[in-house]
Amino acid sequence: MRMDSIDKLKRQVYEANLELKNKNLVVYTFGNVSGIDRKKEIIVIKPSGVPYENLNPEDMVSVDFHNNVLDGDKCPSSDTLTHIVLYKHFPSIGGVVHTHSTFATSWAQAKKPIPCLGTTHADYANRQIPCTQVISDKQIKGNYVEETGNQIIETFQNYSYEATPMVLVASHGPFTWGKDPDEAVYYSVILEELAKMAYLTMQINPHIEDIKQSLIDKHYNRKHGKNAYYGQKK
Amino acid sequence: MRMDSIDKLKRQVYEANLELKNKNLVVYTFGNVSGIDRKKEIIVIKPSGVPYENLNPEDMVSVDFHNNVLDGDKCPSSDTLTHIVLYKHFPSIGGVVHTHSTFATSWAQAKKPIPCLGTTHADYANRQIPCTQVISDKQIKGNYVEETGNQIIETFQNYSYEATPMVLVASHGPFTWGKDPDEAVYYSVILEELAKMAYLTMQINPHIEDIKQSLIDKHYNRKHGKNAYYGQKK
Amino acid sequence: MRMDSIDKLKRQVYEANLELKNKNLVVYTFGNVSGIDRKKEIIVIKPSGVPYENLNPEDMVSVDFHNNVLDGDKCPSSDTLTHIVLYKHFPSIGGVVHTHSTFATSWAQAKKPIPCLGTTHADYANRQIPCTQVISDKQIKGNYVEETGNQIIETFQNYSYEATPMVLVASHGPFTWGKDPDEAVYYSVILEELAKMAYLTMQINPHIEDIKQSLIDKHYNRKHGKNAYYGQKK
Amino acid sequence: MRMDSIDKLKRQVYEANLELKNKNLVVYTFGNVSGIDRKKEIIVIKPSGVPYENLNPEDMVSVDFHNNVLDGDKCPSSDTLTHIVLYKHFPSIGGVVHTHSTFATSWAQAKKPIPCLGTTHADYANRQIPCTQVISDKQIKGNYVEETGNQIIETFQNYSYEATPMVLVASHGPFTWGKDPDEAVYYSVILEELAKMAYLTMQINPHIEDIKQSLIDKHYNRKHGKNAYYGQKK
């Protein structure tokens, strides 16, 4: 039945939203997680401005690729159009997260990419975490939320969205994605930790540079390459 | 009955004071929240120097606009006159909070306004968070607590207290306000987070400047303007 | 009965030691609190190197002014002689605390006094929090622990120990004291918060200077002077 | 029976791994603890990539000195060969820990040893905490994990592994060791605190230098020398 798979997705998205709170990535109503049913092209996302403690699975809002609400009476997150742009352009992803987590947002506000300063970073992303350009006045006056998504796509023209599942939107904050809502939240937690350690590292040694590509590749491929050997055999 | 509405306000102010503790904005007896009954011109505020764990709703103290205690045997917060000045000059507010929260107080001690470095800030205030002048010796020798309120009013001569519901008192700490005690506490939590992110941002990039006005307006109006579209329809 | 008052003091010292743990000022066996029975000239202090979770009130060790153990089979804290020196020279104190709390210890390691940058500081101490000289080789080879106490006394020659109930021992960490063990712990919590805010303030504005004496006096006397008006009437 | 002692070790290693989580040194599956049965030359270590909340004592993996799995169907931690190198070269140790704890990893990423800036440090290590050289491309292409161990051994050629039970691997993170898994975890907690305080100290006073050797020796020997007098008599 149609609603069965969407109901399941709503529960998944609901739990992923609560996990944002459990991991201390959000205060009050900040942040939102979405998931997608690729066959039906239906996106499920947190409602706008509802406190986490009042959320229920059935409050999650279903929208199509044009941001039309498909069921219920709640308004979807005000960032929904950014999520939609990411789902359209990154075909293998199944979940998207936006937060204002403290350290990642501070790098975004500083308009700086997060340098790759250690193997912890290389375990999850094989390059710097990029930072978008500042949004133009024209984009602000146009469809601002959709343009935020377009900026991210622009930033990834020379980047693999699968090998770097995270981005900083300049003057705003981070977005992450993954194969499902859980993995997207997982990467938001990791990003915050990478952002914090990069911050501290730069304070200890302002002249530090990115680690060499051979070391990045070693670690990235250990977890993600064809010959990955981290974790248990599947 | 007269006491009914005041009793209700006392409970509201009591719970808002506890929330300061829950949100880790205060240690020991630091901090205080008040609320006002505009019709009766009665202000209800935390008693002075009582530990949060010993507080009860009926310990809250009622005072008039001249700081006369109207009931009970407790002394009101030593900062009460500052609250009164704010209620007198900011006619639409219903609650005031004072804390020594770590990051906001550090900006106040640094005698610097908090720059508007990102959309998180612009979601809540459409300008920098201003910092007052250092209080003069004449003011210190006069009615110090009332003069602290006067300094805040002076600082807001060219500011909208409704569009920037927070201030730093130089060498002292922050005050916030809102339509009721709960909202005033809400802004204290937000201010502390803005202060922390602005701190980190400046450490990452000391040359960063305030975001452009078009981006501030976009975010501020998204939540507060006539065409606000954040949250659920009321 | 003699043991009654000492048993009571042991429970007080025991609970004050646990409070250090509750307030996150210590890891593992770091830190120690003592109390004194002035009439009997008996000091009660935490045993050396016992984890907080294994402590019982009866494990507290009683010593005289020459560090002779008066009862039980436990060794007193290795810092006991420093406490004894403080009790001898600061006649009105009833409790002493030593911690390695993170921010206060960092100022001590930096060999810098904590500047008085705001009213939060002035509420508790009417000057900078002083930092001792680095201990001399001669003192290290002599009775090191007692000499640590002597350094503190030396540092307070031109300071009032009652108006500044805290000190940093250079390259080592903080000591605080008060009218009883509870108040000494209270000042350790306050010191850590002052140390953290002074750190952040200096990072935001490296050119900041101590607040003016008139403002310090206003706040200090509000809480401690003859005309103190903070708190409830006693 | 053979399995009795190994089963006991597995429980010990399991509990030490959970302690990493309790002490907030790890996120998700980061980090690993091992222990050794010196008589049987069997090492017990956490399985690779299993979340802490799903671990059971019997999931711990037994390996020999050539990293052959001796029982069960789980893969050992991907860092096992580094642990093995340490057990081979440091004959008196019984436990090894690897984490990506925030402050220690930031020093490792900054490629800087942690200076000895206070007595807290000297209580646990009688020199700076060394940082290895960056691993060479040749080592990366060879047996990377084993070479990480070799780098540590190289770094300790002029260091006592017993007097400094911790190291930073450049661009990577810390390793610690001790007489058993518990003590190795203990030193990871201490290292993180030393790393944090050294960071803060350098921010407060960038010109600070290591404390003098006489003070280091005094504190180190107080806890570890022949005439150690810290703690209770054994």
C-alpha cells in the first residue's frame, strides 16, 4: 500500500530529527532532517518551527519535487526547497540534514572551507569541506531557499558529493547528506567534530597545512574504497 | 480577583527562572527573570540571592514601578530597578531576563557589540547586539541599578528594542526581553549561542565583517516581517 | 563529646569533596577539601589518592597543626601541609580547597593573575586574582608542600585574604578558602567561571584592561561591605 | 583452563572500551582498547566498527602477535597491528588505547608535542608528550598500520615509555598504554585534560615555556619514584 512505505519513512525521518537533538546539534527548533522515497519521488521533512519535544511521527510533512504538500495540515520546514534541489542533483542520496551546529556554523560564518588536517577528516571526506560563495542579491530577491540549493550544486561542480557528503553554506550553516536520514545525521555529527578539531588545530599551529593526498587516500579508501577493510564483513 | 492574575504571573516567572538553570545560563544564584502585569503595573521578580533549588512560586516578589514591595517578606532581586526602567521605556515587553551567561558576558566584558556574522543572528536580531557605554562614576555614585537601566535606554535611542531584543551592559553582562518571561528566557539562550558562534567565527577569521543588509533583512523578515513564512499558520 | 564535633566536621568535609566532583572541577582523585575545628586546632582533610566514588565520611583524616594523623589508618592528602599553612596565617577561615580545574589551572600555568574584567569578578574579589612566584629550587628541595603554602602567604602580604579568597599557584593550580568547607568549594566554582570568562574576554579583545576601582568597589560592597544589600535580610 | 584467563581478559577489555565512551573520549565507533596475556602472547581487542552500545564481552577478538584471529567470527580493530608493535617493544605494558579525543588529536594534527606547562602534567609524565614524524609515503604504501607502530617506537628511542605512557601520532591522534587496559584508559583521560590545559595556557600566554626540570622531577617522583608518597600505603 502507498501509505505504508511513506509512514515508515515518516517514522525514520522523525527519529533522525530527534537524534539531532540527542547529539546536541540543535537548540529549540533549529535544524531539520528529510528523507526521500525515490520511486514515488516523495520527500518527507520536519514541519516548520515545531519544538522537538512536541514532534510526532505523523507530524512529518510529505511534499513532491515542487514543494506541494501531499498530506496533513502542517507546513514543511522553511528550508524544504534547498533539500529538494539536493535530491534532484545528487541521485544516490536518501537523506538530507541542515543544522546550525556551533563549530560548523562558525566556519560557515568565517566563509572558510574546513581544511583536511588529519586522518579523522580523511576517514569521512577525501578533500576539504567546501564553503559556498556568499549568495548574491539577485538570488536573495529570487527564490532564496531554492537558490541556496543551487549554490551548493555550483560548489560541487568539481567535487564528488559521494566522497564529501557535507558542505558549508557561507554566512549560514552546514548541510550533510547520506544514503538515508540516519546516515545524513551521522555525517552532521562527524562534521561538527571535524570542525571543532580543525578550529583547535589552527589555533595551536596557524601555519598548519592540509595533510598530503597519499595519507588522505589511504584513510578514505580504508573505509570507502573497493578494498575497504574497516568494520565487519557484510 | 486581583491575586489570581498575579499568582499566575508568579508561577510563570518562577518557571522561567528555573528554565535559566535548565539551560545552563546561570551558576548558583546568578541571574533573574521578571514579568509584568501591564494593567496593574505590577512587576513580579525573583527574590535576591535565593538558590534556584530552594525557590517556590510564592517566593516571587511583587513590586510597583517605584520598587515598593507589595506582598510577602522577601527582598526582590538587587537588579529590580534595571528591570523597571526597561518596562517603563519598552511598552510592548512583558518579560525581562538578566544573566551572566559565559559567552555573552565575555563580549560585554570585552566592551564590544556582537557583530552580525550569519543568518542565525539575523533570524533573531536585525543589527549587531549593541554594547552600552561604561557606566560613569557619577552614575555609580547615584542610583547605580537604575542608571544601568538608563544606559540601556540610551543605547537604544537609534535601535528598535523590538527588532533587537537583547543588549550587553559593558563590563557587566547581558539583558534580554520579550513579550512574556518565557520569550525573554528564549532570547537569552539564543544570545548565548550567537555570542559563542561570533566568538569562534572571529577566531577563525579575524577579518570577517557583518553580513550584508539584504541577507539580514531576508532572514529577519522570514521570521518577523509582515510576510513571515517560518513556523505553522496561526 | 570530643568526637562528635569532629565526626560532624568529617561529614561536612566529605560532602564538600563530593561537591567538587558534582561541579566538574576534578577528574579521578584530583583535588581536596579540608575543614578546621579552630578550638581543638584539628584539621579534617580528604585521604590521599582515594577515588571519589569510594569515599566515606569516616575516611576523612584528622591531623594536628604539625600534620600528625590523629585517628584512623588513612594517609591524608599529599597537599595537607599547604592547607595547614593557610589555616595558620588566615585566622578567620574554616575551609580550604585545592583543585586542578581547567581554566583556573591554565591561568596558573600561564603564570598570570586573572584580571578583574567585569562585575561578576568584582562581586567576589575586589582585585585581580593573584598568581604566586614560581617556586625556587631551594624551596623544592626543602619541604615542598609547606613552601607552597608559604608562597601563598608571601603573595598575600599586600592583599586581603578575606576580600580575595582565591589564589593561583604558578605552574600548579588554584587554592580557595572560606568560612567553612562549603564556602571554599563555592569560591572554587566561582573562580573557574571567572577564569573562563577572563580567558574568553582576552581572546575577544586583547587590549582590555581591568575595570575601574569605583565599579569594583560598588559591586564588591554590594555583596560584602557594611551596607551590603544583596540577598535576604538575616 | 586456557579460555578462563582469556575470558577474563575479554571482560576487562570490554569494560575498558565502554569506559572510553563514559569519559566522552569517543564518538560512534572511534577508538579502541586492547589487553594482553603475556604468558600466552595473546592480545584481546575491540572488533572493528561495532558501535559501543552493541558490544558484548564475547565480541572482543583474540589475536596472536602476527594478527591471526584465534577465535570467533569478528574482525579485530583495523588498528590492531599498531597495538601489536607496542606490545612487542614495550615489554612491561598490559594495555593499549587509541582514541581521536578532541584536544589530544588537535595537538597531533598541529604536529606539535604537548609542552610540560604545569605540575598536573608532571604528575603523569616527566617530559613533553612527544609527537611522531609524519608518516612517509613509503610507509603508507607498505604496511601502514604496522608502520604507525614503528613510528611510535622510533619516537621513543630517547624516551622512557614507562615515564611517558602516551604519544601523539602526527596528523592522526593519540595512543596511551599502561600496566593493564584500565590504566591505559586512565592515561587517555589524563592526556585529554593535559592537552586541553596546555592549549588554553598557550592561548593565554604564547611565550610560556616548559616548567623547570627540578619541579617536574619533584612531582613525577612524588607519584612514581622510589620514595613516592602519594596515595595510601600498599
